[in-house]
Amino acid sequence: MPKPGRYHEGVPCWVVLTTPDGPGAQRFYGALFDWEFVPTGPAEAVATRYGAQVAAVGPPPAPALPAGWTTHLACADLRRTATLIRAADGRITREPYEVPDQGRAALAVDPLGANFGLWQAGAIDGAGLVDEPGALTWNEHLSPAPDAARAFYRRVFGYTYDRPRAGHTLARAGGLPACSLGPSGGGTDTGTDTGTGTRTGTRTGTDGPASAGGGARWLAHFGTADTDRAADLLRALGGTVLTGPAPTPYGRAALVRDDAGAVFVLVAVPSRESARAA
């Protein structure tokens, strides 16, 4: 995914874990990814690694909702993007609101039923660290109707698409790899070589970790130095490995679930130390 900085329109730039057990989530992800947490409210915190913001943790909007990761897409004008979402048959589930000293956000659901967030940068562009262990490395949209999903996100964010492979398509924003879209439950190519030596994404499905469930969703991928070791640690922390670990063109990957039920992907990526050595 693109490096930190001014994220281009439509690029996944931030992820938020909503969970009924914030302290438990901090213990789980602190042990799994070496995250540290900075409180930002009574039940909210920002996760950091090497001092850079990597994710946020907060309570679900309704107590009965399950734990889950929400991908946020960058936008320059929240109100304009909200209007485009409604015009394309999506819904705004939380109107634009201020995040003090950081930016503005909103929550939405696309016509396929996948929840996602919007982020308008203020002092914070989004994740300050990506594409290495303990950080976000890729996002994919899975649904039973990927053609409809591609049409929606093209209309709202101006995505362009590479030629589909097994029904899955790399989406580009401003010409750069942004995310991937494809059918839920099948094989999916969720990444690309950026041309700079950075591997982004995983391959999930028939030849690797499969998507859990057939509904529409955004799925976040987090980097790890050793997927097998991380999967073992996740199990010891009370999480579940759903599929994998398995080799993929972009690193060894596993589809996993944390101890509260939030699903995500672990994928092997180079650390900053190994990159320097190379």
C-alpha cells in the first residue's frame, strides 16, 4: 500500500477495531504486534509502533455488535464523498464528525453491505507506519457481487482497475495500487509488487487462506516477520487460525480471528532491519 504521507483519494489509510472489551484488545494486540496504546477517550485508544500511529481501538456503536476491523478510505471532502456514496446507493451510518487534533471521519456501508469508514486528514493523514511487521499492509473488499462493488467504488472514488485475475481485481487510486476487490469465498489476489521492492498484499482463497463467510466485507492485512510464529502466538493468546498459514506470492499468510471474534489476515513482510541488510 502507499507509504504514509498525504494519502490519495480512496486509498485505505486507517483501521479501527471496535470491540466490547477495549482493555482485552489492548492486551491481545500489544502481545501479538508489540503495540503500545495512547488513551484518547474513556474507552478509546490509538495503537502505536515505534512511536507511529498504526490503528485505533474503541467501543462498538451498539453493544450487541460483534468485534471487527473497519477499513477507512481517505477523502479530501467528507461531505462531497458522503453525497457520492448516497448517489451510488450506499448509506452513511454515521455523519461526518470531528476527531480532535487529528481530522474528520464518517462511517458508511456500500450497496453490497460492507461497512467502511471515511477519513479526511487534518493533523493526521492516517497510519504513520505501513508495510512492515506490526503494521497495516493491505486491504481487500470481498463480496458475492464484485462487479457491483467495482462499479460503486469507481463511481465514488474514481478507482481504475487492472485486468481481473480469477475474478479479482487490483484497484488503483491516482495510478498507484490501493486495494483489491473480488468474490467472497474464492481465490483472490490481494496485492501487487509496487515496483520499489515492497511486497503488498496476500493471496487468499483456494490456494491460500480463505475468506471467512460469504457476505460483503473489507478485510485488513497486518504484517508479521514470521507468520507461523505469529499464528502460534495468536492461538496462545486465545485467538483462532481459520486457514493457513500457507505460502502466497506476497508472503506466507493466514486468515485469523482474535479472542473477541474480529477477523484479519497475518502476512509475512520484511522488517526494517532486514530491508536495511538487503
